[in-house]
Amino acid sequence: MLANEQVIDGRCERCGHEVEVRQLEQWFFRITDYADRLLDGLDGIDWPVHVKTMQRNWIGRSDGAEVVFRNEELGIDYPVFTTRPDTLFGATFFVMAPEHPDVFKLAQGTEYEDQVHQYVNRSLTESYEARGAADKPKTGVRLGRSVTNPVNGEQIPMFVADYVLMEYGTGAIMAVPAHDQRDYDFAVEFDLPIRQVVAPADGDRAPVHEAFVSHSENETLVNSGPFTEMNAQDGKEAIVAWLDREGKGNPSVSYKLRDWLISRQRYWGCPIPIIYCERCGMVPVPEDDLPVKLPDIRDYQPKGMSPLAAAEDWVNTKCPNCDGKGSPRDRHDGHVRRLELVFPALLRRA
């Protein structure tokens, strides 16, 4: 597995091979559970104000709502976090980040499948900064699927686009082009509907040829079903309450802070002490058997899997719970196997 910085023009900086995206099972430290404690703790730390501000922005707490958009064809619900539930009636398409784990599943079997794979592989060679730049031309590919807008029942098309990042929210957005400039640019590029649902205060007109993103206390909702003519703030609260009653959403908090990815597909490192048992599921290695030591192997060349996967005598083991034995023939046929991943260098010493 390579970091974005190790990919140059779509190829590995060391060996020159073309880089492709693969979906892997990964392990994380759930540091997001401590986001509020981290924010609150800043008040008691004697740090410079600008450093505290940087930390607060990095954690990035936002209050809003989680709204559920459903793909009826596959029977999958996709939650989206938004700070603007008052604009839900203006959502005319749905966009997923290239890193979203369901992108390939959604495109599978559609006429766009090959285009999606090529687009995702190309997108992930770019930095987040480049992808998120406001002036970057908007690109994307249809997924050949749609989701239901929960407030009006409309079927809106799904896309994968690089301007959406997994770093915030759920890695998917409801796109409201009339009130978000990036969504507006995308809608213009792909000839998608642009529906105004918030009107400026005092009868002022919304801007032409751009999104209306400014806010004032006296904004009102328009084209918003039963919430039309409500004050935008009151409408926001009423829409969230309706979503909650209907089981289609709820008030929510989101953070820019992400869980820490700690698993690595390499040889050097401390093996993650987990055993997979067909009968017992995931079982931690008993404390008496720690640390798990690396097997002695000589071939570290990449073969599309972790180098530890080739050490069959090490991978196939016994379950601490049921004492079941793994098959020596094939690691995928065995009943019990070790997790073939290691911790990053920073976690080698406790």
C-alpha cells in the first residue's frame, strides 16, 4: 500500500509500476470517540492561541444532520452529513468520493464500470489539496445508479467525483448546486438541474450564473414543499424534526478528525496480534503469547498481498479459544489464520 506522496504520475516512485486501487480490510484506532474531549481539553492547555485554533480546525466539529438517501435497486442506505438540511429540496444529484468503499460495487455491471475504475485510479494519484481547489475544473463519472431524495421522493443520479473527499462526513454528499459553488460548477459541467430553495432576505435576487451561498437571518425557504416560506433557520429545525419522525435522518455532529489507520501490508513491523477463526471469529492473541514474532522469510517482493501471507507455517495457526487448526494447503481454505498485517513504525514500541 502506497501513500499519495509515493505515487508519481500514476506510478510507484520506487519501481515505476502503474498504481491501481484495491479495497482492503484495514485496522484503525478509533480516536474519533475522543474528539469532544480533545476539543474541551484545549481550554486547559497553556498553548499559543494560533496553535489552539489550528487544533480546533483540525478536529473540525460541525453541527448538522445525518440524512439517509436510499438506493432502491440494491437496497442500500447511504447516510450523508450536512450542515444545511434546509436545502434538502434542492439536492438534484448525489456524489461519492473516489475512496468510498461502495463505488466499485455500485458501478459493477453498468455501462460505466470501466470508466469508474479508470477515474478512481487516476483521482487517487492527486493530492487532497489539488482535488479540493475551488478553481479546479469539475470532473466525474456517472455510477449508473440513483438514490431517493428522502424529502420529496425524487430519484437523483449518483456520481463519483474527486472534489468529494473521505476526510469529512461519510464520503458522500447530497449536491445542492443552487447553494454550493462546487456543486454548481459540477451541475453546469454535466447539465444537471439547479433548483433554488433558499431566497435572500428583503426580496433581494439570488445571483445569476453562480450559487447563492451568502447567509442572513431573514432568508426564507422556497420550492421546499410544506416548508416553503418558512424562515431558513426555522425551516432547518422543522425539516430535521420531520426526518427524525420519519426515520430518514436525525440531528448529528461530524468531525474532520479521522480514525487513525494503523495496519500496513509489509514485513517489517510488529504483527497485529489478531487471529481469524472460522468458528470463533476474530480472536486476540493471548497476553502470554505476546509479542507475536515475525517469521523468517527472504522474499519481500510485492505480489499483490502482504509479504507475510507467503509464510504459510506462520499464517496457519491454532485458535486460542477452540484450539482449531488451520489448513496447511491454502490460507483461504484454513479454519484459523493470523492477521497478515503489521503496525506502523510509530507503534513498534509500547
